[in-house]
Amino acid sequence: MVVVDRGLPAWLARATAQLVPAAIAAFTARTGLAPRAPPLVLVSLRPRGGGGYAVRGRTLPDLVQLEASGRAWRTRSAAAARLWHELVVHEVFHLWNGQIARRADRRDEWLSEGASSFAAGTALRDAGLLDGRRWGRRVVAAGNRCARALVGPLYAEAAAPAYYDCGELVQVALDHLLAAAGGLWPVYARLFADAQARPTGAYGTADLMALSAAAGADAAALARIQAVLDVGLGADPQRTVRALLADAGIATTVVPARRGR
């Protein structure tokens, strides 16, 4: 059930009513697992906050909360539609990696947030809201933010500011490394199914890495990812991020920073 704020623009209400069931159906098909009950989705608009637009969301057991803020939501734009699509898909996937199965440790949040960001980014590409070039730029931008934000191991509570961007970069790299085996989705399906079979209902980072290795991911590439999890980006974060982007099938060049006049 989708419950929307009466002040929500009609286009945003229609988009939400279409996106939520479509995302649930897609994730159910890809993982072979379904939520225990249809979630209650609460959608609200906070019209204040300037003339632009922003979003935030939260997923709890059987509940998804979505909020738009800013006056720019009154009129549909391509950028606003992309941002809302991304938010809805990201939060809906948390029903799988936070409810159908749950992370074993606070440090595994890099995986749950990175996986939801990966799911949202690929959904934008699959829906034609991002072409291949713009999707690649999205991943490179996440890599650049990761290089600035991550200090120390990614598998650490202190790495929380980098969970989304570094997590998405790692997921994109794993998806590309596993392309011959169907990408990450079969791994997610096994990860969540295995978690359900445990008394704890939980999955962890070690489970993801083991399943990726079993699915045939390149050992050297997995070692690079493991080093980011265990140690971090090292003395040259940009070089490490570029290696991860190469593992993701994305070629990059270094653009020198512009000097101020």
C-alpha cells in the first residue's frame, strides 16, 4: 500500500505508485525471494528548503518512508525523475538486504548500502534514465568521492561516511568480474537464501567474498577488493580507485586539478 501526502504533486504520486510494485517484482524475480508482506510505503513532501530538490528515505520492517523536499518537485523534470527513481529503488532493496536477510555486523553496512546504491544505479540504466556513458560517469563520481572519504578499512564502523560510494564501487566491480556467471544478482540470491537458512538470519562481508570467489571472480581482483576492506585505499587512493574502476570495466584518465587564478 502506498500512502501519499495530499500535497504531493500528481506526477510524483503516479511515479511512486508505479515504481514501488515494479521494483518489488524485479527484486523478487532476480533473487527468488519475496518480502513476507507487502510493505506500507509512506510518501511525503516538505515544500520548504529552497527552490531546488532533495530526498531522503528510510526502510523499517514492512515499512518504507520516502520524503521529497524543495519547491522544485512541483514541476516534473528529467533530473527530478531520476533522483526519485533512485531513491525508491534504493530503499525498496533494503527490504531484501535488511529484512528478508540482515547484516551480521554494523560494519557490514558498507555492503547493504553499497548494494542498494548499486541496485539503484543499474535500475536507472535499465530504465533508460541513464545511458551507458552517463552511468559510467556516475560510477566514476562515486569512485572520486570514495577516494576522498575513505580513511582506513572499508570494513569498519569509522568508514561510515564512505559506505555508500565505496560500497557501490565495489559492487559494480564485482558485478563486472562475475559477468560470465550472470553478475552479482545470482550471488545476492544465494547470499540472502543462505542467511534465511541460518538461525540468525544474517549475512556478512565474508559470505559475499566467498560466494564471489565460488562464482569465478578473478582471484587477483578479489584480493584488491579484500585489501580495501581490510586496510583501505593505501598511500595512493586515486590509484587504488582507478584499479577498482578498471575491474568494473571502466577506463579512466587522471585530470589535473585546475589552479585558481
